[in-house]
Amino acid sequence: MAAIEVPKQLVDNDASFFEEDMVTPYLKIVDTVEQVDTAVMEAGVDPEDLNAPWHNDFPL
């Protein structure tokens, strides 16, 4: 699970950006899909705010 950030000015200006423009402030490897929500919260995001595929019945 990773949180990836892109500088706001690139997004605001609708500029092209590349991998070297991105920052990864949070990275965690989980063993099971059940651990994803905890990792999301550790990254500072409420899992309820996401349209999360691990919350549906489709097998990952």
C-alpha cells in the first residue's frame, strides 16, 4: 500500500508529470486484504472516503 503525492502546481496547471516528480511518503507491504484498511488509516486516510475494490465481493 502506498501513498503517492504529486506537486499541486503540476496538477493545477494540468502539466504532464512523471515518476521522478512523485513522492511516496508512505509505503507498507501487507500480507492480507484485511490489513489494507489499517494501512490506509496509518497513511492518514479514512478508508470510508475511498471507492475501495477490497470492500466489494469481487475477488482480488
